[in-house]
Amino acid sequence: MASVHSEGRTRVLEYGDLTVRATPESSGVRTEIEVANTYQRDATYSVQISIADGKGWTAYNRFWLQDVPPGKTGRDDAVIGSGDMGPVPQVPKIYVDEFTPLVDRK
């Protein structure tokens, strides 16, 4: 089950081993992801995140975290959306569209 809370202007979604932080900026929503590898082997993660305002502004990004060692955390970030799309959401809604772990078989 997912939980969402705020840390100042940043919205935080925690969903199992995945944590997503979304912070509004003038040029879009800075989105940071962290995935804890709880497997016994290296894992690669395909994660697609959408950011929305609930009123029509929606943008997404696919993150690809490769070869995260067991017991470690993979991280990546990107600015999702742009000011050209209209006003950037000040209280962004976070959606996990895809979360696919690919675990090495070796």
C-alpha cells in the first residue's frame, strides 16, 4: 500500500521499495526516485512516473536504474513537464505507472 506525505513543498510517495519525491520548480516538477534492492542479486528497475495536478496537467518520465547491487539503493532524478504546459502543479500528484524489477539470474 502506498503512502503520501509532504516535506515542505515536496510531495513524497512511498510504495514498497520505491520512494518518489516531487518538488515543483518554475521549469517543471523535479522528480527523484530511490529503489532499495532487497533481492540477493543485482537488479535493474524500469520505473515510469506520472506527475499531475488533477486538472489536466500531466507529464511522465521513464527511469532506468541499472545493476543496483543487493542491499544498495539506486537513485535517479529528472524534471518532468515544463512551464510551456501551463502552470506547474504546486501540490503535485504522483502516480507509479510501472515498477518492474529485472533480477540477474547468475
